[in-house]
Amino acid sequence: MFHLIWYILVGLISGLIAKWVMHTHMTIFWTIVLGIIGSIIGGCVTHMFARPANPRFHPAGLIFSTLGAILVLFICYKLKIHFPKIG
């Protein structure tokens, strides 16, 4: 149960940073989804290049989660995919 809460929290933080960097407005649900997808992409990239000593925590987790979320927003922008906007 704690893992699910942790994924949502990291997804929210990385999604907020990514949408702030990319100047995108979206609902809180899609911000969390964006952050979780970015976290999956960032985790795959970091595990390809460096295996962490502790398998439960990677020190670059939030950084690469945010970079993965920015990458997802950039790809969506180039493919003209729009997220539901606020209000």
C-alpha cells in the first residue's frame, strides 16, 4: 500500500515540475499520470546504465522521473496530443 502512495507522490511532484517547465495546464489527475509515466521511462533509462546498490531506491529517481515526464510532454506536443485542461 505504501508503494502506491509513494508512486502517486513522486508522480505528482515530477508531473508538477514537468508541466511547469513545459508551460502546460492540465488537471491534477493527468499531472499524476504524466509523472508516473515519466517515472517508468526514467526508471528504465537509469536501470539500463547503472544498477542501484539498493534495489528499492535509486538516488536519481525524482530527477529522471521529471526528465521522463518532460520527454512525454515534448512528444505529445510534437504529435499534437492534448491533455484535458483545467476549467
